[in-house]
Amino acid sequence: MSLNNEFPQISHSLLDFVNRATALDDPDGDSSPYINFTLTGAYKGGDGSMKQAFLDPVQNIVSDDDRINIQRDYDSLLGVASDFMTTTDISMFTIPHPHFALKNSVHIKYTIDLDNGAEVELDFHKIPNFEFGTFGVRTQIHILFPYLCGPDRKGWKLTLHERTVIYEKGIRPAIDALCHYQVSEWSSTLRGEETRARRAGGGYSWGTKLIPSDVVPDLADEIRRQFSLNADPDDLAWASRFVVLHTVRGVKHATYHTANPESAEFYLDKFIQDKCLDPSIRNRGFWYIDVAIELSSEDGECLQRIPASHHEVVRQALDIPHREAARVTSLTSSKYDRDYASHLLAVSGCRISPGVRAEGPYEAVYLQAYTTDKALLYNTERGHHAKFLTTKEVMAGNGEKAPKTVADIHDLYEKAKENNASNARLEVRVPLEHATSVLLHFNPDALKRTLVSFPKDVWWSFRLVRLVGISQVLTLQAGGERRLRVSNEALALTAASVWLFNGLHARPEDGPAARRLMDVCLPIAEVDDVDPDVRAYKVSDHQRVRRRQGSVGVDEDDIDEMEEQEDEGEESDVDEEQQRLQRRMTDRGVPHTPHGCILFRRLQLTGDVPRLRIGGPVLNDACMKFYFGKTQPEFVDTFIKSAVISSESLIGKRMTTNKVPLAWVIQPDDDVDVPLFDVPGVGDELLPITAVDDGSDVEDAEPQPPQGTLNSFLDRVWHQFSPDVICKSPNPRGSARNSYMRIPTIERRHATEDVFLNLILSELFTAVAYKIAETEDMDRAFKWLFPPRHHVIIDKTQNYPLCPYWMTWTDFVNDPSHSDEYVNTARASLRARFNTLNWVPDAWADKMWPTGLREGFLTNKGYTRWPAPSSLTKPEPAPRILIRRGMRPTFGSRPAPMADNLLTSPVPARRRRYDPMDTDNEEE
């Protein structure tokens, strides 16, 4: 059966899609039709046959009658000079710390002259730098050291030696020279200032000092003078040739104006004055400014851009020929990226680095077109640029309600339907000298035709129905059988739903893990059959350029940039990954979005847990680790053991374990082993059937293992219990010291319950601490060794999670197909067998084998250590065990001391299991 929906396509506007989704919504009934439609676009038509929705938002293209307002503004300013170009005080960080260093591209290069006369262009964010301070609201000053760059040095980080030179040889002496009255508050060394800033609980409290405006004009030259006086010649070569980067960001709301030359000049002067910049910046250094126009609907509608018209937007903004605009907005250009809005292919913004050929008369270095609806959820955190959902939050759910992030954003969308229109912005980064001329000469009617317009309730309702579809999938999964939730297809749908959710209000992730996820969850087709416009992501840009070198229409700027990057050695890993990607596409096909919107391939919604249909690509280990932090087997081991960790710490917690070999899984030989358990009433009945995925697409699933009886299951658990516990016996600290357990390692793997009947402890241990157990002691040990249903243990638990018997038992007790009465009956049978053992580990919540003997253990807690300790107040560690009441341990031929009131009883006759490692056994 096909993995893709291959039904007749029916065109839908956004309003059509919202109306159909609303009609399918049945809160009290079957949610499958709603999920299927909102996430795959498939639905049952009026004639009873299946149809496929095709999203066509271009039906809402702006008409000549729509009233569109256009305003111009200045948003951001970046400038490099040799001096500090502010007319106000500077709030200066005392330490050249790296936290707020310039790390991301600003799309500007800095040219330095080498000693041999050559020139080198450097990206600002690849020059070693640090944040010096601020000079007002939404401002920053960075100090850059371009002459630290070299063939082996490309990056923003400064070394400890360099930071020490900057502080001790330059900055502090300069403050002493210019502001002698405040230098007493400055530590004489960098280390001293870092010591002051370091918090007791970790992290730093970065302090600032105020540099008065009257000394600011002389500060840069004084720092250079101090370097010349104090620094070594090798350090002076790079330190004295620093430059100052001034940044002003996000001030568009203060500079809105009409798009005409007079207003442009007036508001530029006001911008420079309001931000306390020296008016001479127009002539000193080199400065770039972001100039923008913003189009808004006078009727309060949501405006979006049509990617097919990006070339027209670029042509008008940069004043370049049609041919150049078409070339630089082609999907084959590495300088052009689309940012799809709400998963819609026909609605997107873009980001462009024009290059020399397309920069136009305004020498533009960067252009971006976007809409303001992203501002509602804009928030930079952990690599994201908007509020985001994680698989950790999703997998911690219990199915009773949607994850909190989903519910919160749902409420935000509901309010936005009434209150939030969206505007279309176009920003261009140009040299300051062009600030008053760019984006003044454009055709308003032609720009209107590059837009589509939606009523607020339609635009936000489209996001809402998609969000609700995602939420229903995640909620159904969270309430389903845990074993079914961790199948590869179910986990793939979980990760895909999280990825889709985050892409509703931000650019969908398209890194290597996200690309593999798209391979898994989106429709697949042969590479040659897929139009580049509907591919889920770009094929190798570099390979494409190589193939096209010398061809008509080749982008020479792309070739130059590619060769430059290769010369810098930055693209080798990416290029290798792209080659693997190209081979995979050739072998398997390419993921694509043929229905006008990002829609999943076919889903399996019948059954307990929604998932992708079986038979398609699956998540590889790298993708699993990116989204879930573990490979699938690792994640399964963690997730389905409800007795291992709580839901709040389900993912990302480290379980500490003793570093001893894991016990082997014992396969009992039915011809030799005598049945140990005979549970009254239900012992010979087959175990209840565990939940399985019975979806219609499970055609090639492996057959289920044969059902056993409760008696045989308990036999298997008990057989495994002895070797598991003995193999987990502790070792003294220090690799050179022998184990506490005398039994050889190979024999531990075949241990039987006979070990726990042997009371000659000197045969078993080199040292041991024993206690005659009270009833509550045995109750506690049994509780931890054979936990009850819904039992949760702490994160620091040792030993238990690595024992096969314990994992098998916790699977059994937490299986929802087993009733509480059934589980309690089985556990009572184990307890009866457990009570016949002569000794057991003194098991506690965190350790199966505790060894600590704190003060008072031997004098007040009833423990006796063998051999006798050298000190009763600080006895040496030894594995602690519990002796069954009425039993007397011995050491060699001498019985251990016993209290007078403890009576002995004969050891019950026991079945002895055949042990191939026991030399006393004889074959019959």
C-alpha cells in the first residue's frame, strides 16, 4: 500500500480549509478525520471517495481596491571606526568577557591591509572580539582585533592571554590615565576581577563602570598609547590595531516616516541625534544602516508575500535589472533563502545576500522580506527564534491535556484572531551614505501585487486548526500504551509533530536532523519527478554549482563564494554531508510538498497510538539523538520502564550504576528445571495479551512470541533473580582491591537460589555486615527487589535498572492488561518464595547492595561486621545483608555469635538446580 496520499486534488483557499476542518471537528467523537485532514490534507468527499486538499492562498491576492499604507523607517545601524563615536557616557564591562561577543553574521566584511601589501576581507563575526559596553538603550559597543586573524585563526574567541593583555596592558592603565579617581575600584589583574565577578553558586555577575562622556573621545587613543607602553612587541602588533564596532538595533518604531527625501533626511538626523552618535559618523569610519518600508492594510487584514514575486520586490528595492533580480531570487542561488509562513509554499518571506553583481547602485549587502506576525512569539533561546515545543515536554504528558506550550500558544492564536493583523516589511542593509535615497523610488501598485491578504480570523484560524490537529496527535499518543509509543513510526510522528508545531510561527528547521525527519514524514517521489519549488529542502548548492560551471546562466558569485569557503576549509563537512544526501535522494527519492502546504505522508490513526504508516524510511540514530537525546533502543529502555524514573525526569537524566558486568539472561531448560511456582487458580492460565499495534498496515510484522503461563513467567523471573543479584555484588574502592564476593565471576552468571541458602558467609564474602532481620526489614528489601505496580524510584538508583529480572518484572507489573489483583497475586507468590531464603541483600531505594557503615550501625542498628572492624565509630565498608530470623550465619567451622532469644530452625528441603559450573554435580 502506498505511503503517500494519491487522491484527486481539490483546490482550497485558507477559508475553505478552515471551514472543512471545523466541520470535521468532533470533540466527543472520532478525531481521526480531523487529524487526517489537518495534517495530511486527506478527507472524504461528498461522493464518499477520498480527496486531497491543495492549498492555494494566491486566491487572496491583493486587488487594486485594497487599501494599503506604506511607511518608511530606519531600524538598525552598524558602524566601525577607530574611535568611540558616541557623545554620551559609556557603561563599560570591566572584563572583556565572551558572553555577548559578536558571534553571528551581520553580512558585512572588514578589509585589512597586510604587511606584504595584500588586502584581506574578514567577516565581522569571525574576528576575535568582545563586548566593551553600551551607550544607551538597544546599543552595543564591541572591540574587534582583526590582526589576530590568520590562516589558522578564524573565530570570535579571545584566549586568556589575549584577554589579560587587553585588560592589564591597555584598558585599566587607560582608565588610570583618564579617570584616576575611579581606578581604585578596578582590580589590578584580570584574574582578580574575574574572582570578584564569580558567583558562589556558579556563573558570573558581570559588573559595569561608567565612562563619562568628556573622556570618551580620547579613550581609544589612550588605550592604544598604553598598549605601546606596556605590551610586548608581539602583542602590540595586534592589540594596538583594534577597531570599534557600534551597534544600534530595533528602533524602527521611533523612526516611521513618509517615503520622501525630506522625511528621509530629517529622520536620519533625528536617529543619529537620539542615539547620541557623533554627527561626524557620516565621514568617519564606515557605517551600514537598515532601511525599511512597511506595508499595512488599512482594513486591518494580514498581509503576506508571494514567493513568485520576490524578484519584483528585489528589483524595485535594489534598482537592478529584471535579469539580475530573477537570478538572485532563483532557488538555485545559494544567496537566496525562502522562509515559508504557516507551512504554506505560496506564502513566504526571503533573505538575500545580493553579492557584487546584484548589489545595485545602493551597494546593498543584505535584504530580507518578512511579516510582523512572527513578533507575537519571537524569542531567541537555544538556537530558536520563537517559542518552541520539545519532545521532552511531549513525552512527559499523560494524555489528559495538551502540553502547556501548545495550550499557551493556542490561547495566543485565539486572541490574535481578533486583535493582530500582520504587516509586510522589506529591509535593506546599505552604506549610510545611501540611507536617504534607497527605498524611495518604487511603484506602489506593483508592490501591492506582490502580496496576499487574509482577514485576521482566517489567517490565525488556519494556524489554529493545524495546531489543534498536532495537539490531538500528541495527546492521543500520550494517553496510549507506552510500548506502542516508542515504535519507530510513532516516535517519528512525535518528532515530526513537534517540528511542524515549531514551524507554525517560525522558519521550519532544516538542519541535518530535520532533513532526515522530512525524509521520514513527508511524501517521497523520484528526484526527476519533483519540481524544485516543492522540494522539502535544497539539494547540494555546491554540487549544483560545480555541475553548472561553464554553463549558460551560472552564478559567478556563487562560484566565487563557494571557492572562497572551500579555501577557508569551512565547507568540507557540509559538502560531505551533501554528497551523502545526494546519494540518498537518488536511491530513495526526495521528500516534497506537492499539496501547496507542508503535509505529512499517510498516517495510521486506527489503534491505540497514532503513528506514520509502516514501510517508509525510519529515524536513524543521529536523528533520534537530536530529537530525543538517545537512540531508539536506549530511549525504549528508559521510557517504558515506568518504575525507573518519574515523568518529570523522563529524558535527559543520568542513571548512576555500579561499574560491574551486567548479568547474563538465563534461558531455563524445561527438561531439567523443576517448576517452582504453582499459583492457585490462575497459575496455569495463559498470561493476558499485551497491547500490540494492530494497524491495517502491519502486514510484515514479526509473529508475537508464544504466550506463557503465570507459573512459567514467575519461574523465569526467579531463575534470573539469583545471577542478577550476585553479579551486582559490590567491589571495594580502588581497582587493585579484590571483590567482596568470593564467587568467581563466571560462576556468578550461573548462580542459583542455593547461594542465598548458604549461611557459611566466609565461603561467599571476604567481608560482610549482617543483621538478623525484623519483619519490616524483609518487607523493605522485598519492596525494592520486586517493586509493586506504579512504583517510582529516584534518579540516583543503582543496580536495579540494569538487572534483566527487574526489568522483566517491572514490565509485567506495569502492563495495563494485567489487573491489580492479578499483579498482587503474582507478587504474593514471589514473596512466599522470597521468605524461604536464608539471607538477602539489605536492599534500599537507591542501592541493591549498600556497603556504608556509618557511626552507630554496629552499636545501635543491629549489624555485625566480619571480619571485626578496627573501629566501632568508623567501621570499614562491607556489603550489608539481612539474615532470616531464626537462622545462624557461620564463618568457617565456628558459628557466629547469636542473641539468646533467637531460636534456630532447620533449613527446609530444597530443590537443587543443575549447575554446569559446580564440580560436585555429577551427570546422571
